[in-house]
Amino acid sequence: MTGITADRAEPVGLYVHLPFCASKCAYCDFPSYAGQEARRGEYTAAVMEEIRGRAAKLGYLRADTVFLGGGTPSLMEPGQLAAIMAQLRASFDILPDAEITCEANPGTLHAALLDTLAEMGVNRLSLGAQSALADELRTLGRGHSWAQVERSVRLAREHGIRNINLDLMSALPGQDWEKLRFSLDSALALNPGHLSVYSLIIEEGTPFFARWQAGQLDLPDEDAERELYWRTAEHLEKAGLMQYEISNFSRPGFECAHNRNCWRYHPLLGFGASAGGMYGGVRRKNPDKLEDYLSGAAPAEEWLGAEDRRFEQLMLALRLNEGLSLSSFENAQGLTLREAFPEALDRQLRGGLVELAGDRLKLTRMGFDLMDRVLLDFLPD
């Protein structure tokens, strides 16, 4: 992306939000809907119409990643997923080596669905495992068992999908290092190429928030949470999964290209309720509510000014262990990082929270712990 116009030679990422869930988890504030399965067909048609409309305006763009996220995409009928993917292929030039990811919950995968995913070209599966401990799964409101995680991984591989990510959660109520290590080791035993380990965030409006306000959640304090974070990184590195982003670890060559491209500030088009994207200097966000999206409510669009674009590129890149490419920043923004943030850059370098390494600006280990403070210093007035 150069300035406020997208480089049409640069491939885009495509994201499709599929918001249906069997039930709402106790910690989740994502736009997702339980008990709305009857509307999946209507929703499929709406998403396909949106894809056609965007492509008609933007042209036949090249795409190097596709991500089917949720919600629980694996609750869709196989034919509905296939129809959406066919529309994406008709509307965009999806490259032959594109990474195509589908999220799924353990217990929702079956042979017919996996056959369809393979036929669609899905080559990466992301499973919401969350924990290997039954008591933690119950606390989270998850409806699966670890045995179903194991079966899902086996089924996916039998159907030719070998690039598998497992999502896990840390800083859970009552969780200590021994419990977290058990989940990590259980996941490692399945030999995934990628693990995402997310710290629990208590979001307002969720059952967990109400329980937290009532003093009913025994959460690790900030120091304990930080210790879990760094012990996780060290443990996974010893097992051959290197940290490449704040919450993501992979074996060489198994990084999530879709998310990495977003953090590198590549253009993204989003489809479906609540889906967002960024293209040509315009941030676009669809309505969160299912009813609003299905009724054709217009997306919110925001034309980002120069200062906002500079900060956003820096903010996203600092999530990555590789940091921000100074040359990419200058190419995209038309000025150097020092010209964009002279005082904040010097303060953070002197404070030891960031460091320059060749062409890159990176967070130090202390900077990762204090990332919010770092970003606040760079935030435009």
C-alpha cells in the first residue's frame, strides 16, 4: 500500500465472517449468534452478494490468503461453504499457492465437511481447542472434550489438511503453570505446525465479566499472567515452535500468512456481519448485528489521515517479533519513521523498550511487557 491508494499489484487478503455458534462461550464478546442456524442459507446468499458487489467496484484483484472465521464456520452446511468459496474464486484471482484457512470447533468436524473443505482448496485448519483440562473447558463454557480435539486433528490429516493450528488460552481462572503446561504438552503431542496462545481478557457484557465483578473468578494477577506468558514462549521454543507474534508460535514455514500479512499492513477485504478490512486508505466495517447485515445496512467507512496510517502501520508491525521494516514504512508513508515520530522514537530507544536492528524497529522483551505504554507514546494527538 502506498500513501492512500492501494497498489493493485499487491495481493489482498480475503476474510469471511461466519457468525453462527452452537452456544455462546462465557468469555466471548465476538459478534456470534447461537440458535440462528435456520438463517445460514439467507446469510450465505447475503455474503455472496456482498462479494460480487465489492469485486464489481474494485475489479478482479489478486488474493494470496483466504480466512473463513467465526463464530464457528464448521457449523455451516458443506454446500454453503462451497458456494461462498466458489463466489470468492469467481470474483477474485486467488493465487494457486494461496493459504486458505477455515476455523472449526472440535466435535463439529465430520467426513463430508472435510471432503468439501479439501475440494474447496482449504489447506489450513484452525481448531478452537482452548484447554486440555475438562474443568477449564467447563469453566469456559466450551462444549467439547480433548478427545474430540485429538479426533479432529486425525480426521483433518486423513483428508489431506496437514497445516493445523490449535488455539489455547492462558491466564484462566485457577490456572497455574502446571495446568497450562499440561495443555501445551497435550497440544504438542499432536504435532501441530502452529499454536496460538491467547491470554484471557475479561470483556464487558460477558458472563465472565459479571462473575468477575461479583468476585467469583480466581484470576492470576498481572505478575503471574506475565510469568505464564514468558514460560509459554520458552516452553514452546524448546519444542521447536518459535514465537513470531505476541500470541502466535509456529514451526518454520507454518506461520499464519493471513494474519502476518495483516500485521504487515497489507490490504484486506472483509465480508459478512462485523467483518472489517482496509483497502486504499479506507477502513471499512460491516454492521455487527446479524439482522442489520441481512437487511442490507451500509458498512461504516473511515478515510484514514496520514498520521493515523503511520501509527496503524507501526502498531500492527510491533506485534511481530520481526518488528517494523523501516524501508516498508518509508515506502508506504512517504517519510522515514524518524521523520514521522522523532521525539517518541528517541524516548522509547533511550528507555530500552524498542531497539533498532538493521532495517527494523523491534520491541525489546521489556517492551513486549509494556507494549501499551510504547504505543501510547507514538499515538497521534
